[in-house]
Amino acid sequence: MRKPKLFLHIFFLVIVLVLGSSSAFFSSITIGATAAPENITLTWSADPKTTQTITWRTAVATVGGQVQYAEAVSGHLFPDHAITITAGVEALHTNIGEMAIHSSILTGLKPNTRYVYRVGGTEGWSQPQYFTTAPSIAQNFTFLVFGDSQSINYNVWGTTLHQAYQANHQAAFFTNVGDLVDVGQDYSQWNSWFRAGQGVVDTIPVMPVTGNHEFYTSQRRQFTLPVLFTSQIKLPLNGPDNLMGQVYSFDYGDVHFVMLNSQEGEQHAFVPDMLERQKTWLENDLQSTRKKWKLGFIHRPLYNNKPGDGEITISKAFGPIFDKYHVDVVFTGHDHAYARTYPLRGGMVTASPDQGTIYVATGRSGTKTYQNLLAKDWDEFFYDPQDEPNYLVVTVSQTTLQVKAVKQSGGLIDNWTIYK
């Protein structure tokens, strides 16, 4: 009788040790919301020079969400003179329970100024964090671009993000070109995504676009609106009707950023004419800007790196408008390849970036890879990031736009510059 009992004890001990050493296991545990502020995230939903949007989540029973903020000064004590404002709150139903999403837009901020802030209320405050507003006059600046971060283990995404920010601490913000998570309606994955990003997503704003996986439910090939994306990632509401919070534009320095939605298949049941709506909006948006540089971001690529012709309807919808208003660079995801096209206009190679748009497939920042990637005729540079994830560093000045593609560990993949 003792041997079976001893065997069971050893068996359970092995299971505990295996689970205890598996970061992938713990990164996917479904943990509900608590009274403490969690998943604190910075975005811009208004002018980056004078506002800052801050969003976080708590248990649904938590009341009185507030933000305290002040201009940052030396010392470690939170300033006594900090301004306190009450945040808006909305209930959110998720697959791991009910929770409350708190969000506030700080207004009347000074441009090019560092602020300290914390969120919470009577039930406790978060640790102080910092953010910096955009300059009032266009200056050189850097931002980071990440390809699809969907993962089995979001610690990999966290390592990519933190390595990138540590190496580029001057970055003003970052963007992700979609498929932030693998199943968009599984909040346990969002928990893992936000927690892996702590120390960055609460320090510089994230300005992403939706990918097809943001619309996924736990039932294969059943889609819904990207509720968990739009609930906590508060973006400008200047897009077309029924697509606000998914399609938007904003300015930083002398750059106009246009963020589009390529999920016509996943969203057809909800917004059947989504491409037509975006075409009209994009035409008006690009026609109105006077910024020197124009950059586009969309999940599905107009020029792909998988077998076949790729996203023909997306190319027909947006390509002519990008050509008409000479968008300098369009950043894409979905294929998990890093690739850079020649300058293209109407699908044809042009003599220089002055005459065409460069389309950049941004690679992957999470764990997922594909085995069927290949270079196409339109590619001037191609790299398949099978060995490790990567990210992009974009630096803009009055006369140049420089893009570096960098491996998670710091190795340089590609480095190129547009002169204007």
C-alpha cells in the first residue's frame, strides 16, 4: 500500500514543479479583476501636445476611480499639490468575469513637459508613473513599431517590448500593427499582454490598429466586434461612423498618422460597407493634412509575402488613395515577415521615394511564425524572422525619415532612410 501512495506523492510533486517552472502556463492563467488598479495604459484620444488619456481596470464593484497628476520634480515623494480628477467608468463583461474600465483624459497640459501620475482612489493608489507631452513645435522624434504580438507565451512579447524601449528610451510612443492577442475576446490573453507591457504601456502611449485576431472568439471562425480592444485602448474618435476607435488619425510633430482597418471578412456582418466608408474618410483625411510626412498603418498587407496574390480588395481600396496623396510609408502586419518594397505607385516600381510609397511588413513581436514566407518581385529587402522576434525604430526629422529593423536581442536587420 505504501508504494502506490509514494508514487502518487512523487507524481503530484513533479506536476507542481513543472507547472511552477512554466512561465507560459502562468502567463495564461485566467485571473479576474481586483480592487487594485491594473492594466494601466496610456493612449492619446486628443492632442498629444496638451492631453493624455489614461485607462485602467478594476473589479466592477470598485467606485471612485481617480487620476492624480502634477509636473514632475526631483524627489521620490508624490507631489502634495497634484491635481485630482474623477475618471469615467464603464462596466465590461468578459469571459473571465465582470470588471470596470476607468478612463480619463487629462487636458490643459503643457507641451514638452514631463508629468508624474497615479490612478486609484479610496481603495488604494497605483505606483507613480511618468509621461511626457509632445512638443508644440515640430522636432526630431522617435517611435517604435511592432508586428503581430499574438503569442502562446506573452512573456516573449514582453521581452521584445522592453528590450526595444530600453534600447530606445527616447521613444515618444509605440504602435502595433494588429493581432495584439491571438483570441481577441479572451480577456486572459489581454491580461497577459498588458502585464507583459507594464513599465512601457503605462509610460509611453500605445497607438495600435486592429488585426483579424482582435475579432476572434473562442469558437473558431465566429467573429464579433473588437470590444475588448476598444474598451481599454482609448483612441481618437475621428474615424468613419461604426468604425470609430478602430479607424483614426492623429498628428505628432510634422507627421500625420493614418490608422486603418483591413478586416473586411471578419467585420462584414457588422459593417458591410467598411471599405467604402474608409475610402471616403481616408480621402478627406489625407486631403486635409498639411504635415510634411504622411504614414499609414494597416494590418493586412497591400503587398504580401505569402504564396498567392494577397489582399486584392484591400489594395484596390486604399492603394490609389495612398498614391494620390503620396503617403510616404505604409506599415503592415499579418504575414509575420519583415519586408520592404521598392517605392511603388500603381503597383509599379518608381525611381525614388519622392514618386512612390514604400510598404513595410513589420515582422513579428510575439511567438507565432509561418513556414511559407517568401520574397516577392516588389521587395527590395526581405527577411524571415524565424530565429527571434523583431521591432522597428522610426526616427523623423525635418528632412529625413529613418527606419531600423532590429532583432529582439539587438542585432540589426535593415536600416534605410527617406530624404525630403
